[in-house]
Amino acid sequence: MYAGPKGILFIEYKYVKSLPKKLETVIKTTLSPLQEQWITRMQGWNHSVLLVIGSTDKSCLILNKLTKNISKAYYQNNSTTNQNLVELIIKITTG
């Protein structure tokens, strides 16, 4: 959880050792029921929620929705550098 003068950002981090070869293959995020509850609770309190699925040098950012499993194509279309992730955290919490 990150907090600043503009707001609170709850982040759940998941790491994927290697991406599948096929674009349609599902990447399982392995969110536990308790993690899902935390995400839902934070959304209910009107806090920003970010699910970060990271691999070696990039991360897929899923903002304000609970998505358990995504395809490799979705990952590639929604991934960004770790520097952009840091900038997003700063923007959401401090403006």
C-alpha cells in the first residue's frame, strides 16, 4: 500500500518467471481468495487498486479491476517499464 496527500494506492504484486510462447495462452496470476478480498475491499473504500504482473523487465498493470488470468497478448498490450510503474505510483498518491 502506498499513501500520499492525493490518495491511497493498494498494489498486489505477482511475478511470472517466464511468459508463454503463444499469444492466447493464459497467464495465471494465482491470486488467493484473501488477496481477492483485499482488492475488493480497497475498491469498496474508493481507493485505487493496481494489480501488477511482473516479469524480468516489464510489468502488466491492471488498474481498478480484479482480473485473475490474462493472455500473453493482453500482457504484451498492457505492459510497461518499471520506471513507468514508479511514475504512476507517484502520480496517484501525490499528484
